[in-house]
Amino acid sequence: MNDSPARLPLRTAAAVKLGNLSSTLSQKMGLGAGGMIGGRVALKLDPQALNRLTQGRRVAVVTGTNGKTTSTMMLARAVSALGEVATNHSGANMPDGHVTALSKQPDAPYAVLECDEGYFPAVAGASNPAVAVILNLSRDQLDRVGEVRTIERSLRDTVTALKDCTVVANCDDVMVTSAAWNAQKVVWVATGTGWHHDSASCPRCGNPIQWQGEHWHCTGCDLARPHPNWITTDEAMITPEHHKVELRLTLPGKFNQANAVMASAAAYALGVPTEEAVRRLRGVSNVSGRYRTIQRNGRSARLLLSKNPAGWSETLTVVKEANHPAVLVINAQEADGRDLSWLWDVPFERMQGRTVIASGERATDLAVRLTYAEVEHTIVPDPLKAIDQMPPGAVEVIANYTAFRDLNARAAADE
Amino acid sequence: MSESTIQIALVLPDLLGTYGDFGNAVVLEKRMTWRGIKAEIVPINYGQPVPDSCDIYVVGGGEDTAQTLAVKHLREHPGLQRAVTKNAVVLGVCAGIQIFGESFTRADNVTHPGMGLIDSTSHAGGSRAIGEVIAEPANGLFEGVLTGFENHQGRTVLGPSARPLAHVKVGTGNDGSVEGAVQGRIVCTYLHGPVLPRNPQLADLLIEWATGTKVAPLDLPAVTAMRAERVRAAS
Ligand SMILES: [Zn+2]
């Protein structure tokens, strides 16, 4: 099974070399982590680079709205039980990021690629994956990205056409189930997580979806929750052989348990025994700065990233258990989506009775939402200053995309 | 003021809840509750009949397919239309302005019948209007400017029975010149953000229509600060 990757044609090899060089240059010049620029150059020199760089490797592609980076890291850790794995770690999840990651490890027989939903058809088409993982589908960044239903449709068309690919799909998510429904080989995972707000009506026929407990079915066509092969239970999972495996993750929350079970199912499809996979992914503790804890003047602040209503809803559940003070940080730059309407879809009411600071470039928009949620709060736009104003001890910091990125960079610079 | 509870119908939040439209209902509910007026939100989901007994109806925005389903449902269960004849207050946001009209024509040139509640027709514009909007309320309907975020391809032409809600200073609105529509107690707008958290004066106007009572102002510093910030950002 462990064939070494096909040798690269000269043109790709040259493109990769130049790509690596410009990646190093961009890092030296302080243009960021260099995760994308190298790949961009390589793709320009050889548009087939992604196809050539994945030939002879066993490839897994991970997509979905939330949890891509974490699940990809978990899966890469698990698959490393079989051999070297090329993977895009830093959330550079478009084709240029994939080319960069693959060309850095030309000899790795395995590749685990996090893929933006919009690029999934192109990347799956070029890389001929052995495994495709679809985590969940919900709306993200309203004024930027296409409709959820358009994405479901393009995933469905791509996945249905894939040959010799095992699709690992979340059957508690109506959109994901519809996307994977006609695939040649599907492994269904009951994750216990799904965002129901975008799937009141069937993505296939438009009729209402009816829910009874965890079961759901369409009232107009045959789309219904399939019988799951893997089941997420409280802190554990049930394998297809009906074994119960304790998860005992370092990462918090139900959402990360779902990510872990999806990753275990995908690793299993690639040949990793489940106990071995779980043992490895337990060690995942810090995903590109997410869940990192920073120390500031006696405050121990845990940084959590949430990008959209479904993500915020999950994160508020995670932080609910310990009643620590919370700094909530909101920006509305291009990469976040300029429209903050989605703040009203997040159940901030759960933060009632807690010490809360509204922070970020759009702290006042958040403050209005908190006011109507009857959550007492103060406004401190600078998130580091906000942390300093909390009582000494544990602080939860939840930030959306650019807010998290900037805070993480500043925290790293201070360390 | 009546002793009974003011019922705010949140119409098809599962189909027309794309732009945080729940926020409009929450703002109405809280602004009444905080003043001692009993109020409650009544969600009406897809597949359920639409009651005609609510006092205020809030209708939000949705994707094209969701919008088509919503019109079909609202025509089959005409509770909202009956409520309008009984003088109910209605707020229609984004898709609302299109489906309340006589008809709306999509980018594919197919014309769909609307609900005929306001004298307007909508069609697809050449470009998508996205960004912050500032508009001046028409006919002194309420104090201060109207602010919001728009994200729509539709353009709307008002007939003689409908009046514009506001005159556009920054942004596009219905056609680059006027924004929204008012007909009887129906208010439509392309603006979200959502619109009522951003424009408490409009929220209070709807509350006064529904309760038949003038309400005292509420001092919410966060709202004042946010309005000032948004107006600065748009100018
Ligand atoms: Zn169906």
C-alpha cells in the first residue's frame, strides 16, 4: 500500500522549487506564514501541480463549515501511524495552500488536506482522494460566500462522481446527508451535532424536514437520517464493530468530540486501527493557536475561535460549564463578513449572570446584542486590555476570525 | 393600554431567518416588556398554519428557494393577509419587500406572484447592492436617520398606494433614490443589521401602532453609540 509517490515531472519539480523559494522569501520579508504565496507561484507555473503532487499518494480531503482545521489536524495525527503525512496546518485551505503543503513533503505517502467548501470540487477532482470527510454545512459570512444550498449542490455533484472514494459524512446534518446520499461508498457518522436553522426544508425537494429526537426524514422524498456506522456518545464513541472507545480528548466540548469521531472514522477507512487513532488524536491540544492559553498579569486567558452562528453556539456551550468571566471579540472585516446580522442568531442569553466584556472593532454592535439579551457587560475595544480588566484567574476569550488572528499574533509577539 | 399580551409573530424563521431576523422580534418584545407592556414572540414555522390573531408580524429575508417556498406557504395559509385587514402591524425585511408586493421577477426573468399586500413590483437589478445605508425617513415618520446594512439584487418600484419609507443618502435601497415602503400599517425595508436594533425609533413606531399608546423613550447607551458609529462609518 505504501507506494512511494510518483516522481514529479520536470516542470512541476521546477515549479515546486520556485514555490518553496518564494515561500521562504515571504516569511523572511514578514509577509505572513508563507502558507499560500509559495503555492500560488507553483500553481501559476504549473496549473496541474495539485494533480501531479497528489499522484501516488493516499489523499484524504476534509471539508465543511466548522471544525475543518481541528479535524484535519486530528486525522493527520492518526494517519501518521501509517507513515509520513503531508498536510496544510495553518488553515491555508485553498489549492495554493495545498500545493505548498504537498511540495514541502514530496515523499510523504499520505496527504490530509483541509479544503474550503467552495474549492472542494476542484481539489477533489485534481487529487482523486481515497477519503472525503464532510463535517457539517451551515451559513458563514453572509455577504461573501454563496448560499448553503448552492454549496450542498456542488458537493453532491462532486461526491457522486468520485470513484474509489470513501465518503465520511455526518448524518445528523441534513445538508451533509443530502450531499453524500448518492456517493458510491459512504460511512455515516452520528456526531450529535448539526445546525438545524438552515435545513427546515429539504435541499432535494423543498418539502419540510421532520425531526423526532435524533431521527429526521423528509416529508416529500426518500431523504432520511441513515443508519449510522459510527456513533458519538457522551465522551466516547461506538465503532462499527460495536466497541465503545473512550475519547478523553484534550480539546474541550461536544463539537471536538464530533471532530474526533469523524477523524477516527476517516482514519479507519485509510487503515488505522481505532485504538491507535484515538490514542494519537488525544494529544491534539492547540490548533493554530486555538485553545491556546495565554498568561497576562495573573490572568490565564484561553483563546477560542468562532466564525459563525453555529460555531458561536457550540463555543458558548463549551464555556458554559465553568462560569469564568468572558471577553467576546467581534470584528467585521472582509474575511469576517461585513454584515453583523448573524449576532442575533447566537444565543448570547446563555451568558446571563456572568462577567462579560464586549470587545473588538465592532464591540458596540455586540454590546447592543448583549443589552437585548439582558447580559450585563462593559465595552473595552482592545481585547488585551479587556483581559487585563478581568479579575485575576481564568478568562475565556471568544473571537471571530480576524479578531482571533490579530489577538493571537499580538499574544505570540508578547510571549 | 390593553391588559392582554401583544403577540409578535415571527413568520417562518426557518425559511426567512437568514439575516438575524429574530433580532427584530426580540427588540420589539424587550422594548415592550421593559416598559411594562406584556409581549411574547410566537414563532410560526414552515408547515404550520399562520394565525390571523397576532398583533405584529415580522417577516425576514431568505435565499431564493426559501423565499419561493415561503410565498407558497403564506398564500396557502393566508392568516397574515387576514390579519392585515384587521389592522395588524407588519414588518417585512429584504425578501419581505419583494414577496409582499404584486410580483417579483428574478434574475432568470421568471415572474412570481407576490402576496399583493403593498402596491409594488420588484425585479432583479444589474448588480448586487451590498453595504451600509443611510436614509432620511419620509414624511417625518420618525426622528433621526434610518441606518442599516443592505445585501440584495432586487430593485423595487412603488405604485401610487405605497409611500417610500425613507430617502436614500448613502447606499441603494429600492432604486438608489428611495428606500422601503409604507402602506397602512405595513412597513417594508431592504435594510437589515437587523433593522430594529439599529433603529429604535422605528421599533417604537411599530409598538405605538400595535398598542395604540405613545411610549416614553428608552435610554440605551449601547444603541446610541452604535448608531453614531454606523452613521460615521457610512458617511
Ligand atoms: Zn426531500
